[in-house]
Amino acid sequence: SAVISQKPSRDICQRGTSLTIQCQVDSQVTMMFWYRQQPGQSLTLIATANQGSEATYESGFVIDKFPISRPNLTFSTLTVSNMSPEDSSIYLCSVPTSRDSVTQYFGPGTRLTVL
Amino acid sequence: AQSVAQPEDQVNVAEGNPLTVKCTYSVSGNPYLFWYVQYPNRGLQFLLKYITGDNLVKGSYGFEAEFNKSQTSFHLKKPSALVSDSALYFCAVRDSNSNSGYALNFGKGTSLLVTP
């Protein structure tokens, strides 16, 4: 399985600021996914990051709030903009396996607290 | 939309006893179903999946799941629970109707507690 790392592992931020989360994979992948896990909740897909094209956002998520970059096939960033306490969540990136492109493997997550 | 439901918030089982974590699904067409486990302060780990073929799927750490089309269920099972199995378990289904076509829709999670 792919080795996925995320930076930072956790952060505490002030309301109104922005945080950029990095996701690095040890192999080239066509798609990278960004999920949010709010406290005590399940995971929700924010967007799919494709190399060389705009990210595809799911319903309820917009580019102005969660801009995504995908400069190459092993790296992506997710920015949480103009943060409010409601953005406090764990943010996880995932990638499909090389075997079947259906199963997704997840990074360790970034725990964000907004004060 | 494709969805899964986990009817139990928590399951308690004694070490050595069999465990079952329940999941039912609602999809159109053939479902792609998954189980993940989340240990405290760690990311999600993949356990097993059902795409097609044998209804009994075997996965990591001795876990297995049975796909039951008539009952629209995909329950996770293990013959003999370990204390180290205590964690949060998520059932998920691939949502081909999502904007990307690749979203995984997760259940709310079931907390498994295995007592010595």
C-alpha cells in the first residue's frame, strides 16, 4: 500500500486565518482525495484533486473556502480559508490503490482546532 | 445517493467471544462496500472490501464480512475478539453519484469495546 504523510499533524489556529495542509505520497497517483471528519462524526469527501486540472468539489464545499493545489502526481495541498470554530475537524487525504483504483488508503490526518 | 447505515453506536464484547459490527446499505446497482478501522489519534486503516465474487470476504487482522444481497447487509465479524480490537469501525460504500464518482460515503461509525 502507498505510504501517505500529512503536515502538520495538528494545529491550533485563530478565527479568520487560513491553514494549508500538505499531503505527500510515496508513489505517483492520478487522484488524491480530501476528507473532513468533524468531531464525533463520520468522514465526508471535500474534493478530488486531479493533476493538471481543477479539483472536483462535492456538494456543500466550494473552492473559495477550500482551495486545493495538485502540482504533481505525489503531492497535494488543501487550504482551509477564513477559518471559524466550525472548521475544527480532522482533515485526511487519501489515494486509490494501484491494484484496483477502488480502495482508498488514508493518511494519518491533520487535527485542526480553531479558536 | 449510495449510503450505508451502522445501527449501533457501540458494541461491547468480552475477549475471546465472537464479535459482529452491523452495516446495511442502500444503493442502486452493484455496491462496492468497505470496512475501515480508526484507532485513537490515528488515521483510517483499510480492513476489507466487497466488489464482486464470494459473499464472504476475508480481511486484515482476522476480520471477515459477509455480503448479503437479500438483507442488504455487510456485517463485519471476527470469531474471537482481542482487547486490541477496541477501536472505531466505519462501513463505507463507493458513491458513483458523487461529483467525482469516487467518493466513499461512510457510516457514522461503531465503537467496539473488547473487555478482558
